[in-house]
Amino acid sequence: MNIDMIRAAQKRIAGHIRRTPLLNSPFIDEMAGRRVWIKPECLQHTGSFKYRGARAAVSALSEAELARGVIAYSSGNHAQGVALAAREHGATAVIIMPADAPRVKIDNTRALGGEVVLYDRAAGEDRDALGAELSASRGLTLIRPFDEPQVIAGQGTAGLEIADQAREAGISDADVVVCCGGGGFASGIALALEAEAPGLRVRPCEPAGFDDMARSLATGRQCRNATPSGSLCDAIVSPQPGELTLPVLLRLAGPGLVVTDNEALSAMAAAFSHLRLVAEPGGAVALAAALFRQDEIDGDDVIVTISGGNVDAGVFQTALHRNMA
Amino acid sequence: MNIDMIRAAQKRIAGHIRRTPLLNSPFIDEMAGRRVWIKPECLQHTGSFKYRGARAAVSALSEAELARGVIAYSSGNHAQGVALAAREHGATAVIIMPADAPRVKIDNTRALGGEVVLYDRAAGEDRDALGAELSASRGLTLIRPFDEPQVIAGQGTAGLEIADQAREAGISDADVVVCCGGGGFASGIALALEAEAPGLRVRPCEPAGFDDMARSLATGRQCRNATPSGSLCDAIVSPQPGELTLPVLLRLAGPGLVVTDNEALSAMAAAFSHLRLVAEPGGAVALAAALFRQDEIDGDDVIVTISGGNVDAGVFQTALHRNMA
């Protein structure tokens, strides 16, 4: 993994991904006690940064690989990114999703042309065996959600944009709080910033109870979560940091930040009121850290990602209701 | 009013306003039966396009005028735009607002430094007399919400952006559906498009029961609404078209489009689900027209504005609830 791969990915996906803006609000600044710059990847195609990596990975495949098709495992955002990127390349995409994934994500993945195969994670159905069987019988290429160089390179294009936008805004020294699951987004951004804006430092942010990355960064070794699921921030829950992502983040990022589900809901309400953006719980944890972990962040400025905005209306209503109460 | 004023306004406000993107979604396209391009002014500073005109007007004042301060009448979005633009110029802003304006807009106007004076429109309190008295005693300069050349010029900068973005997207011929109250936004955009993208035609859109502009465009003379208020789309209700705006729109725009409050709510839900944007009812009428007035729109592409995103959480929940039902 290196900056050249990120620059190559940027060239390959230019004109297909959206260059998301860097937003701010005087109201958010006041709540956070410092200037907060928001990178809204909820405005990316398919509603999350995952499309960057999916498009970068699918566009790197050979004609023969595209003709056979691709396969991905995902609780939703990677699923939609891969489905759209595959459709744009005329390729079949088989997506293995947990049956209890948010309905809106399953529906959207199908609507984007993805061939969705559901499995029951609570009943212990073996996702990997299911995928291996399908993959072998049909010759599908697996697009991993984070531990995949081209995916990390694609996510890193957001870091190149952040470096440019921070320079334009006159920010040379700040924490960049990034919503973190397996660490693909965080490590791609960290590599881009190392090359383009070395005064900016990635701070991965996770939901409480699923802080495998924060513990791994603190201890220097790969820690696992105690349970596989159960957070409202389902989009960014992974069992453990990736083999490729953890070394990058140990070298370039941290310490990790951890917020509660309720804090993520409050951040969703703040994004609604002051940024007019729809964030999903897992997409709002970095903004939650800026609002509720002020003492753990350094400097007059902080950059945060909103990583995704695919949220069931009922969950969103819960966030608004908390805010009104 | 001419294109030179719009270009001059653009130079004056460059670096202060946001150049909002042009977004789309395959889901919205499918619902609308054609390609829909969305200009999300809900992402503008203060949450609506009104900041463009306010900044353009305030930045055109002399030092002596700024030292005395400004005054504006507004149900909320113009209020916030003027309050912020005045604060940025170190000027006082007195904002006369109806006491029944949405709470969030009153609160935000105060938080942006506006000196809010409430009046009771239902009880027949005379807003104009109140404003004239304050204005005379303090020497305040009135910033009209739409019938003011510098405000129209500022709103027209959105039209310059649309012209550029349409060119980049390869669109040379399309309707541009614009949320319309007094017609400042619509006429500014129409003048910009006349000069920069003559194949694009403005179609003002209003809420049912408050379609003064549509009737004025159809009859060629200034028509009034029967009642002063009562639409969920409060942000874009004005008694009649402006003296400056109507001639521009009679020459360059129309016919008008009209949607119901319920259609505006459904458009809000579509913006939530597929664009991850928060739109207020009046800000969503143009998208509603693309979704529900397909037969009245021409061409393979349509451009629509989302003009504002300042909405009480309760109203937003109503929109989401309708969508879930």
C-alpha cells in the first residue's frame, strides 16, 4: 500500500465519484468548542464512501474477470458500492448480506442490480463457506470490504481531497476523525495525508463495545470485539482490524476515539439541524466525537467525516425525537 | 436587472458562498421518469439560497450604511441570510418576523446575531408600519427579500453555477424547476441562464393555493393569493409576484408548476432516502414537481433546486412517517 496506488485510483475513478465538499456551521462550531470541518461522504454515490473503493477495485479488473463477475460480503454500504460499480462495468455482482441488515440497504442493493444472497448470522450460518462455494462455482472475483489494496486506495482518494481542501481552508495542523470499521477508510486517508498533508493526523472513531481498532492501536496488537453485532452503528462494526489496515494505522494514526450509540444519535440530529444532512448512526460517530470527546481532540480545528447516510426512517426518527425531548 | 449585475455579485461574494454541487440518484430518476439533476441550496450557508442575495446586497452597502445597520422582513430564510451577512460585515441586523414563523428559524436568526422583532400577523399587526418606524428612527437600510436588484443578482449566481454544471453534464436543453415565492430566485436564475445557457428554461414552482406566480404568468398580469398564510410551504409564500421579478419571468420563464403540500412531503422523503438531504416543505416543491408533474415537464433531463433545509423536526417526522406508511 502506498500513495502511488491512491493517485492511480484517483485517476481511474475521476469523473465517476463525487468530490464531496468540506462544510461547516457556526452552530456546530459552538457545540464542539472549536472549528469543525465536515467531509460529507453521505453525499457520495450510493450514500457512502464505500463507492470510492468499490469503483477503484472493479475498475482494476481485467475484461475476463469482469465477464465472470464479482462477489462481496457486506451489511450494506459496501454492497451498494460494489453493486453500482459492477453495473457500471457491465458485470454481475453477487452480494452476501446478513438477513438482519437494514432493510433499506438490502432493497437498495437489489435495485442497483446486485444479486443478493442472505444468510442468518444469528443462526451461525457460515458466510465464508457460502461465499467460497458461489465464488468457486461461478469464477467470481471477491471484492473485500477493507483488507484489499485497491479498496484502500479508492477510499484514500477522500484523503487526497481532504488534503487539498484543508490547504484551501488554511488548515495545516489538525486531527482528522474518521468513522472506522475494519480500517479501510481510515488507512487510505492516513496514507494520503502522510504524503499530501503531514500535519493532519487520522483519529479512527468507533462505537462503544465495538472498539477493536482503538484497543488494537493502544496495545499494538490485533484485538477482537467480544460480540459480532448489536450496535446501532452496524455499518462500521467488524470483528477485528484488517491485516493490511492495522499496520498502516499503527504507524500513522491514533489514538482511537469511542462514542456511544446515543451520542451517535445526537450527532445525527445535529447534522439534520445544522448541516441539512442525513447521516446513519455509524456514519455519525466521528461528528459525535467532535461534539462529545472534545478533551480528547487537539487543536483549534478538527476535520470529521460523515461516512454514510443510508438509514431506516424509523432509526432517523429516533434521533430526531431524542433531539426534541 | 441584467447579467452584468449578477456577474458583479458573483465576484463580490466569491469565497463566501458555497458553490453547491449538482447531484443525482438512479432512484430519483426512476421515480421521475427522466434524469433529474438536483441543485441542493439546502447546503448553502444558513441552509438556503437566501444567503446569496443577502450577502450580495449587504456587501454592496457603503461604510456609512453598514455603520447604521440593516433591516429585513422575513418568515425565516431571508432573515438568517441577512443576519449572517450583516454579522460578517460588522453590521447590526434588525429582523421583523411573524410570531408564528417556524421556531427553528427564529432561534437560528437570533443565534446568528439578528435582533429579532416579532409581530402577530393573525391579529393584523402592521409589519410595514413597524418596520418603517424602526428604520426611520435608527437609519437602517431595508434589504427586501426579492424585489431588490442586488438580492436578485445574488440569487442569480446560482444560475451561473447551474449553467456551468449543465454544460459539464452535457445538458443543453432542459427545464429548470425553481421553488418560487416572490420570484427573486427564479428571476435571478432566469437572467443568468438567458446569458449563459439559453437552452435552459426556468419553470417557477409553488404550493397549491398560493400559486400567484403561476396565475400571473398565465394571465400576464400581477395576481394575488387569496390568503396570506396557511401552507406548510411557508418559506415560499408571498402575497404576489414582485414588481421587478414578474416582468423578467414573463419574458423568460414559465409556465408555472403547482404541487400540493402532501406532494412536497413526499419529495422531502425522497430527498431523505435517495439524496441524504434535509429539505423543508417549501424547499422541496421543485423536486415534487419533477416527481408528480411529469407530464407538464419537457425533455430527457430536468434540473430542480432544493431551495432550503430549515425544517422543524416535527414536520420532518411527518414527511418520514408518510413515506413509511
